Amino acid sequence: MTPSTTVRILVVEDEDKLRRALQRGLEEEGYDVVAVEDGTLGLEYALAEDFDCLVLDLMLPGLDGMQILSELRAKGRSAPVLILTARGALEERVRGLDHGADDYLVKPFAWSELLARLRVCLRRRASGEATLLRAGRIDLDRVHRRLIREPRQVELTVRECELMEYLIRRLNQPVSREELAREVWRDPQTLQTNIIDVFVNALRKKLEKVGASGMIQTVRGVGYQLRD
């Protein structure tokens, strides 16, 4: 089904050929598209107008993509951001997600995958899910990325928030590292590093800060389990 033309997308990409192709292709899919080539101009558009999603390159003249992300999230703009980047290193992808991106694609990419990831970003925005998720002693504020156990609270990175949300939705159920790599990181190569364990340990420390230590337990031979 073709999306309504009221769905507005901002494309910020300095490579002229790719920017034109993205604009043309997305408009053919029925989206209303604004495409700019400069990071400073991209931020101005993103702050001045209401877009349903941003497709954002990282390497840009003016402000780079990381600066744009940080500024948007600091000003409370919650529109989903899909990063397009030639940087394929895991550290760069994690950094982009931690700066507030919702998803990423490494160039070169398949057009069908871009459309699929874009649809996922738009569904998240339109889902209207509850801001707070509860698990036993704690609440997760998905919008402001905070763990809350009154009167204490602690801020989370984007990835920590995604991980915590997934564990809450699987409360009291064992979750494998393979499942986390597939459903949270969306990258099987994550299993070749210890990045999942690093984020789980970081999340455990933040749970301790709000007085909820021991909620994430290791399940030997499986992975992890969040218990209420």
C-alpha cells in the first residue's frame, strides 16, 4: 500500500547522485520529501518543520550527522532517524545509535532494505505505545530514556533503553545472546564481539543506582533474564 503524501521525510545527504535518487525513489513511493545537501541546512529544516522521519548521512559539510542527532534530541525532537553511512565499523554504528538514531544502513545498500527499515521507523512513531513500561520495582520511560524507581532515576543511552525495553517485554523469560543480536542490535555480527555483555553490565550498574540490583540475571548456557 502506498503511504499517504502527508508522510514527510527529510533527506540530508551531500552526495548529489544519491540524494537525487533517494528523493526521486521516495516520492515514487508516495512520500513527501525534502532533500538537502548540507548539515547546517538539514538541522534548520529539521527544527523548523515537522517531519515524520529523517534519512541522515553522517559525513556532511557544515554540521555532521552526529552533531545533528545530538542537537535534535537535546531539543526534544523525537522524529525517528535512519542513518546512511559508509562507516561499517561496529563502534561507529553503536555511536550513532547512542546519539539518538533509530536505525542505520551501511552504504551501499539495497533499495528494498531501505524502504523496509523506513517503514519500521514510521510504525514506531505511529504506534502510540505507552511512554512507561513497568517491570516489578522499576519503570522504563521510553521517551526520555530513563529508569525510574521513585525517588531515584537514571538516564539511559539509546541502546541501553532498547535493550531494557526488550528485556521488559520478555520479563521472567530467558533471552539468548543470539536473540538480542537479532532483535535489539539487528546485526548477527554482534555475536563476534562482547558488545552485548558490555551493555548488559552497563544496564546492571544503572539498575543498581536506582536500587534495583540483581534484576538482570545470567542464565548459564542461554543468556540473560530480567526478573521482577
